[in-house]
Amino acid sequence: MLQITDLTARVAGRLLIDHASLTLPTGTKAGLVGRNGAGKSTLFRVITGDLAPETGSVSFPKNTRLGQVAQEAPGTEESLIEIVLKADTERLALLQEAETATDPTRIADIHTRLADIESHSAEARGSSILSGLGFDMAAQARPASSFSGGWRMRVALAAVLFSRPDLLLLDEPTNYLDLEGTLWLENFVQRYPYTVLVISHDRDVLNNAVSSIVHLDQQKLNFYRGDYDQFARQRAEKIELLQKSIAKQDAARKHMEAFVERFRAKASKARQAQSRLKALEKMGPIQSIVEENVTPFVFPAPEKQAASPIIRMENVSVGYQPGRPILTNLNLRIDTEDRIALLGQNGNGKSTFAKLLAERLKEQAGTVTRAPGLKIAFFAQHQIDDLRPAESAVQHVRRMMPDATEPKVRAKVAQMGLPTMKMDTAAEKLSGGEKARLLMGLATLDAPNLLILDEPTNHLDIEARQSLVHALNDYPGAVILISHDRHMVEATMDRLWIVGDGTVSRYDGDLEDYKKLILSGARSGGGAAGGAGSEPVEIVEPQVSKVDQRRQAAERREALKPLKKKISQLEIQISRLQKTIADFDEKLADPALYTKDPARATSLNKQRAEAAKTLESCEEDWLGLTAEHDAAMAAE
């Protein structure tokens, strides 16, 4: 059990947690949510003892083992599997002691304990975790120093998962994972037998991996049972109730104040006025929930729509070194309104393909044809490092709009979602989310026809991510998205392409099918962690043009019209029957009816029963036809 009692914590003089309390029973899987900067990571530091609280305490049972991902990614010459196996310090100590122990009783105790902690299967378990996070057997034998920082952070995550702590603390673990790794981690946390507290802005992780939500809001910790969607509903209901209570209290206060003002000077009412004054003094304000407004993302619409296809590839190969292509046999087309999500492990070539589309990489073979006047915006997380650290957002925008007036430049910065107080702040002092907004705004400044986003959500909280979803759905151009955020992919994209096995191919299933594919052990080709991969597969090029797709969709809608008409007629009939039954109920609710006219009461009861039976039949028909209509729409 994790027990937090009357906890207060400050960082650099700023109060983040104020007399907050929380109890997490053993085995709880909880998501810790709150706006960026609310103090979630600070709470973790207090729990681990890295930060002393100002007041209060954190307690858990004696000998509880805490685990969290190391701040520094391992970069030694040890192999990945060796690093992971060393994370179980108890096993390591027992194995070392077993080599030198001479007392037979102690030797027996050591081997009994090794059996209890399943030491014999340790290597298999460690290998399985590494595999789930994207490392094949060959990669697991390589030294950690041969991997990039992002891949080494996965090793650090694998190490803490392998150590199986009693309390597992995960701080935004999906930030350095691809979609495949995120799906695997989500499944791992679901099955983890001990307590988990995870900071995450990924709605699907919070909906599928945890069974409760801890909300850090207004410096307090609030516990909610259920997943994130249930938490959001409960919170919305709580806000609505509080707003009603506040309105009711305000009305009562105004009424009392008016009475006091009117009768304060009248002797006959003086006592009552004084009584109301005392009541006013006792009437404390109801603590409202402060909802911080999220500045919306805005992507300017293309000034001129490019002709489809905006990009066509024929037998294209691309890579970074001559003669060593990463992707080959690319025979693809992208049209003006395409919404395409790229799936596949990190290292398979998603970013390489995005750079090819954005003209950051030149094709090594084949032909890439782009529509005349095509404007492309490209956003990638690593580009945040390319911002000029000492320059403000205003200075960045002015470089791209040298002839614009100062008000126009600042208006453009405001559209990016940066508040007035941050417009003149140096880029190096902006938060990760503010930097992402600035970079996204700079990329889309000239109203592109094609928007390419490579992991745009890493520094955004849930509210900002939802704002980005709305912006993408409002944007009229084409979008290519690389993201481990499944909710964003499902909410904004309508086509899936897999990057793997050295090429790019269309995927005809949905994300749920893809999740099953990943968790069944199939991976989308060999990534950077797993070698060169297998031979490229043939691309299935879309055979139906956009015009034909729209025509076929129109024909399907036309075929469904009779079914839809029947559903509408039934809905009208159901509404009438419900009104009729309500009329009967109103008449039958009169007690006098049964004494004055019992025959009429009997007749009305009979008519009501017949109406109720007809209503039940109509509702059954409506359900059947609706299911048929929905199935036909889904098949479309």
C-alpha cells in the first residue's frame, strides 16, 4: 500500500502540492494525470525520496521495492541482456554469494530463494521484455553503446520492468516508444502483478492499462475509480454539480443581502436582518474547479488546392548512403484529402519516408512526381533542438515574415498558442509543449497543402493533444502522421500504411487488428534494433481513384436510403407511442378515476397495455434495422 498523508512540496519556491493525501492499495494500477507543470514528476521524486516534502509523509510496507526508469540511459559496453539481468540486484547478489558460500545450510537457502524468484527463467524473461520493446536476439547481444539515446532509454525501461518492483513508477514511458512498443507496454502493465503508478498523456494507455486515475489538480490529489474516459465523465459531472451549487449559493447570498439592505434600519426587522448577516458570514464560498482553457492549434488552409495526386512514386528507393537503400519498391500515390498514418517499429524507415515526402531526402532510384505549386510542412520532434535558443517566438516568426508589421507578427505568434507573456521569452526557456507549438506554427506558416507530423504529441498533455485532434480534423489538406498515440491516429486518420521489411505497404485492417497482430508476436519488419530485415514485399497500390471511391460511396448511400427511411418512420412511431403512453399514465394517475368511472379506468389500462406492447415491437424492429444499417456502413 502507498500512503501519502498531508503532503506539501515546493520546487524553486513554487508550491506544487499542498497538504494532499492519497491511499493506493497494493496491486492498484493507477494513472497519474494533470496539466503540464502541475507537479506530477515532483510527486514521483517525493515518493522515491529524491525530494524532501515540506510537510506530510509518504509511507509503504517495510522492504517494499521501488522501481523507476533511470534518468541516464545505459551506454556501456555491456550487452543489452546483461544490463537487464543486472537490474535484479537480489538475484545477482545471490548468484555471486553462491559461488563463494561454504556453509551447507546457507547454500540451501540461496538455492531455495533463487528458485522462489524464478532465477532459472530470468534470461528468458529479460529477453522477452527486450523483444517486446523492439530488440531482436541479435540486438540483445550488442553493446548498449552501439545504440542511440532513444533506444538506450528503452533498455533502461526494460531493466526496471525486469526487476519487478513492488511499486513501479513510470513517468511518460511511451515518449521514447513507437506504437508497437506502446501496445506491448500497455499489455505488460495490464498483467503486472504489483502496484503501478504511471504518468501518461496517452488516453489509450490510461483507458486500457490502468483501473484508476489519480488527478493532480489545484495542488491536491483526487482519486477516481475506473479508466480515463470514466474519470473524464465523473469530473464533468462534478463540475456541473459544483456550478449548480455555486449558482444556488449566489442566489441565496443575493437574496439575503437584499433583505439586509432593505430592512437593516427598521426596528421590527432588525433582529431578522442581523440573523441574515450572521448567516452570510458563515456562508463560505464553494470551492470551484478551475478549468484552464487550452489555446487551440490552428493550421491555415492552403491558399490554392493542388491537383491530385499531389505526390506519386514509381519504383522509388531511398536511403542515406549510395547503394544502401533503406526503403525500396515504393509505388504509391498521395491525394489532396488523404489522411495516412504510418505504422511500423522505430528504425524501420518511417522518418526516412517522411523526409522523402518532405524533400529532405533525395530518391536514389525511381521517380517522385509532385504536383505543381505543392507546399509541404514538416514537423519532427528532433527539430525542437534546431530552434535558436536565445531568440524569442516573435524573433523566430519575424525571420519568416520580415516585411510584416509588429502587430501582425505578434498576432501570428498568438495563433500558435503562445500567451503574451511568453512571446518574448527565449526559446531555451520555453516548455517542451510551448516549443512544439512554436515549431508547428513555423512549419505551417505558409499554408501548406500537405502536413507531415512525426511524433507531434511527446510534449503535449491530454488537453493539448485533443486540441491538436480538432485542428487536424479541421485542416482541409492532406496529412501524414507518425504517432504512438493511438487515440490521435484513430480520431484523425482514415488510412494506414505499414513501413517495414524495407518498403511501405497499405494495411487494410484497423488499429485493433494491428494491435492483435503485434501482441501475437508478429512485428512489422526488422527495425534499427533488429538488423536489416527481410526481403521487400510488393506494394499493393490503390486501384480505385478518389472520384471512383466517392461515386461508390454515393451508390452505397443510395442503396441504404430505403433502410434509413424505415428507421426514420419507426422513430416517429416510437415517439408517438411514448407520448400516448405518457397521456395514459397521466389519466390513470388520478385516484378519482377508479371510483367515479371504474369501467373507463379498465379500458384505459387495456389501451395502455396494447400501446406498450406495440412500442416494444417497434423498438425491437428499430434495433434490428439500426444494426443492419450500422453493419452496412461499417462494411463500407
